[in-house]
Amino acid sequence: MKHNRIIYIVGIVGLATLILMLTITSPTGIGPLGVLLFFTTLYLVFFCVISLLLQAFVRLAFKRKMLKKKDYLYSAVLAFGPIMLLTARSFGAISLWTVALIIIFLSLAEFLVYKRI
């Protein structure tokens, strides 16, 4: 239960950092390290949100109170999907083909988590 609190605290701090970054700076003025911080913080926020959704699903579907290690790995892989979509959008290369490739990549990564652990 303690690790759940850490994930939620990191998600809230990340969301506050994102809001602060979006209100104070611009993408041209923030520099490369700021862009890296933005994507990292966005990933942490998505990881927190997907972990919350997965925890609700596990409680309803499997009647478990706690998430297992594998569940957190599933969340970590799924949280990378919106980051890849945003990166493709920033390059201007968003299309049906790009979305299909991202879905295939996420499916393969989820399958790897399923088989390895």
C-alpha cells in the first residue's frame, strides 16, 4: 500500500510541475533539458493515471485490493503510448499508419511483460 501513495504523490507533483511549465514557459524558450523534463513529467502523470484506472479495474474484475508487480509493469508500458503519440504529433507525422504502429509496439511490449514476468 505504501508504494501506491508514492506513485500518487509523484503523479500530483508531476501534474503541478506540468501546469507550472505550461503557464510560465514556451517550448522555444525552455531548451532541450526543459523538453526532456516535460516529457518525463508527462510520462509520470500518465503512469499515475493508468495505475489508478488499472487498480479500479483489478478491484472490480479480480476482487484484489493490491496491484501486483506485473500490473505496474503493464501500467508503465501503457503510459508510454500517449508519449509516443505526442512525439509523432510534434513531428507532424500522425496518421492511421503511425497510430497502428504505436498500437503494435505497445501490444508487443505488453506481450513481453506477460511472457517474461
